[in-house]
Amino acid sequence: MKRGSNRILSFVEQGFREKFARFRPLAGILTNSATKEYMRLTSPDNSPRFRELTMTLFRFVACSLLICLLPGCGKPSVAPTPEVSATGSPAAGAKVKLGPNDWHQWRGPDRDGIAKGPVVPASWSDGDKPENIVWKAQIPGRGHSCPIIVGERIYLETADEKEQTQSVLCLNRTDGTQIWKTDVFKGKLEKAVHAENTQATSTLVCDGEQLYATFLNDRLVWCVALNLKGEPVWQREVGGFASKFGFSPSPELYQSLVIIAADHQSGGFIAAMQRSSGEIVWRKSRPAFSSYASSRVIKLGGKDQLVLCGCDLVAGFDPNTGEQLWSTKGTTEATVGTLVTDGDLVFASGGFPGSETLALKPDGNVAWRDKEKSYVPSLLIHDGYLYMVNDSGIAYCYAAKTGTSQWKKRIGGNFRVSPVLSGDNIITTDMQGKTTVFKANPKEFELVAENQLGTEAFSSPAISNGQLFQRVADNSSGSRQEWLYCIGKPEEN
């Protein structure tokens, strides 16, 4: 009897920990205390009748806790967002006015982490004698939104939980001075947000005339369009969102559309809106799982496909209509990284609770699978080889066509940042602000440099015209302050 009741307590603790991850220390204290009290009360020193009543009481409390852990307890559930079917002709090809040096969206021009143009320095440092630091600028609030660069301006999201604001910032590329700040929302910030997430994690996208920002506010996913002066153009409620750990996907552009993915535990969606008006052109339902990956439009099999991983599958959609083209069971329930492609195959990895990296053909058939994974950092592909730096600081190299492992190397640290490529250098930063630079070399791991900025890094870097822009935080003075660094060679500035 005692063994069975201990199993109940163990199960309650497991459920409590999973459901209320933000309160893990409290869960441990409560369940450890309950177990000790249970053992005391059911001691042989007490009478059989007393022990029987104690076990009955503990079973009742355990069952009550289990009921509270069921879905729907606590916050009211979010109703599934209704689908919208596309009508009329496919999305028209609206102009995108961007320059060759613009890094206008999450992971750069092609959404793959690969930089074009001059190579950024491999080493840098801050301090009494800065090396390759062009400037650094204070960023108010907190956010993991990556900087984007369009022309001579830098844009990013941030949030101030004390002031209850979610905002978009514009900085001068030349010296980092703030040009404008637009508060998009005030109040109604999401409370169910993981400690490693923020209220401003999505990266903006720009078409050269307007910025498109996504935020989770008041249990709704919003898309907001601003002009380049920071003035609101339109604001659209895209759909409800039942948060488990917050929101992170970044929007992308396709023809006249801006596309947003929003997987969540009450039944998510992927949606497309007109860039000019915010009108929802199509919206398709997704499985009821919490996942965090951004979508990506790529050309596969001679046609454009919108691909997305998460919810225990990888799927391809028609970006004009949202209609599903194929779906393949793969990766796992929760993923964060964005898919990459070599033009013939598409590669995905994740996540939690499972572990898998796989390559798929344009029709969704599997080319190869591997049991290793990267949960948060995205993959990177270069010259026929797939590179991965996983969350635990292990770097991998695979032959893209076959999945054959080329090498594996522990570089240390824990990673949430996605790697970027400049020249033949892969650049990635761990959670403590240490950047590792290594060669995209399929023969062996070849370390180039290690660089430290700040004490915390979750935002992936942007690269433009030989300069790297890195958002970090510094806690060394006892209070947290975010900074944006511009890294580049002095002769190029």
C-alpha cells in the first residue's frame, strides 16, 4: 500500500513539474515535504487505523492534484482559430525594395544564416583596448529579437516588463544612436513565458517600405505593420494563443504576403496576410501542440513550398493558399530551429521530448534520419555539408546527401543562438556570451577564435557588408543591461 501511494506522489510531482515548469523549485519542496510527512504518519509506530486513514487522505489529495493538472485547468482554454480559405488569384508579386547589403529578416536574406559580401572579423573583444568593436549601444528592456539591417538603419523588438510595454526600436547603423522607439502594446503581457524566452523574441521582417512585427499580447498573436518612421500602418489580430512557454516564431515575406506560424497547445495555425492592409488571405489549422519554429518558403521540386517542422511532423504547404502538399512524421513535438535546404533536400531537427535530425525529398519522403538533434539552434548548410551546433555545445558535420557523420566535437557551453556563416567561418555564441568561430571544414573541426561579449546571449547575430551585429546582455555589474555591438574591421568603417 505504501509503495503504491509513493508512486502516486511521484506521479503528482512529475505532472506538477511538467505543467508548472516555472515553479520547479517549489514543486520539489512541496513533494519532498509531502513524502516525508507521509512516511512519518504511516510509521509502524502509529496504529493500523491511523495509517489507513492517512493513506486514504493522501490518495484523495493526490487525485485532486491530478485533476488540477489536466488540460483546461487554470486559465480558460483558447478556442481553436477558424480557418480561412484563399479566394481569387495567387498572391501577386509585390515589390520588395532591398539593397545587396540588407539583412532584412530572421537568419538573413535567404533565411538560412548565410552572409554575402565582405567577411566579418574572426576575433573581437571589448574592454580597455577594444578590438574590432565599431560601437556598442544600450538597448532598453529585454528581448531575444535579432537585429535586422536595412540601408543605414537597424531595427529590433524589445519589451519592458516593469512598464508592461512591447516596442520596436530603430537605431542608426553608423553609431548605434536611437532614432525612434514605438510602443506597440502596453499592458496584457503574457504570464506563461519560459525563463529563457521573452515578451519580444520574434525578429522583424522588412520589405524596404514597411516593418512587420509579431507579438503575443492578451493571449493573442498580433501582426503589426509600421512604416520606416515608426508610425503604425495597420495592426491585425491573427489568432488566439494558449501559451506554454511563450511565443517566438518570426514572420516572413512571400510575394504580397506576410506569413506567420503559431503552434500552441490548444490548436495552432499558420496564416498569411496582405502586406498592404493586414487582411488575412488564408489561415490553416495546425495540431494541438506547443512548438516554436519559424516557417520558411523554399524552392523544392521546381516549385515554391512553405515548410515548417514541429508537432511531431515536417510539412510542406502551398504559400499562395496554405493548402498542405505533404506531411511526414518526423523530428518531435516541440522544435524551434528553422529548416534549411541545399536545393534538393530539406533538413529539420528537434527538439523535445524526442530527438531527431532528418533530410526529406521535395515530396516529403525521407532521405535519411539521425538520432542526434538540435532543439533551439537552427542548422546550417554549406557546400554539400550540414553543420549543427546543438543546445549542449556539441558541433556536428554531416554529408548532406547521405547523412554520413563527418565529425563530432564538443566545443563547450550551452547554445540557443543559431549559427551564421561569413566566408568559410561558422560563427555561433553560447548562452554566456562566448562566441566560437570555426571553419566550415568537412574533414575536421578547426577552431579559429573564441570571443567574449557580455554574460548572456540568446539573440542570433546579423551580418551586413563585413560587419556583425550582436545583441547580448551583461549582468557583471549586478544589474542586467542589454547591448547591441557592431563588430567590424577599422579600415572598413
